[in-house]
Amino acid sequence: QDVGAAGRQNNFMVAALQVDDWLIFKSSGDEHQRFWLGRAVAKPDWDGSCKARNESNATVSIEGAIILPGCFAINVQWYTQRVIGLLEYVKEGQPLVQSNEDLR
């Protein structure tokens, strides 16, 4: 499956992602948290990297995240606002594996 031009640009950005890089995404539909804030964190299964590329020709599932061929899984520690409306964030749960396709 071809990920298209937008997918290739997204893959290019993820390929440069390093452990401890911050990620920010505009939220859609959540009027209380207008942005999602995350941090790329190391995953021991990936030799300490924060990302793993699906080098196969098949779609794979990694901890529930669906990773298309040629795309990346990213280990993300999400943060949430401590008090809605203030720019103070705290960790939310444990890191989650996410597909870079889901984070566009």
C-alpha cells in the first residue's frame, strides 16, 4: 500500500525523531484540551529507540497500533493538562505505541 506524498513527508519527519523529542498535535473535537502534548520515549524492545519502522510488505500490529508497510511505530508518553485552561501538563499513564499515520 502506497502511503502517498503526505505519508512520505510524515515518514521523513518521523525518521528524524529522537528520544526525548516533544510532539504537539492540534486536537480535533476536544474543546477542553486544544492540543495533545507527547514526548518520544525509548522502548527497550527497539534497542532504546523511540521508533520502529515496519520494513515488511504487510500491515502489522504493535501493542494494538496498526502500522502500515513502510510506516513507523512511535513510543509516546502523553501528557494532559493538570487544570483545564492552564499550561501545566502532567504525565498521563504509561507510554503508548502509536502509528505515525494516526498522528498526522
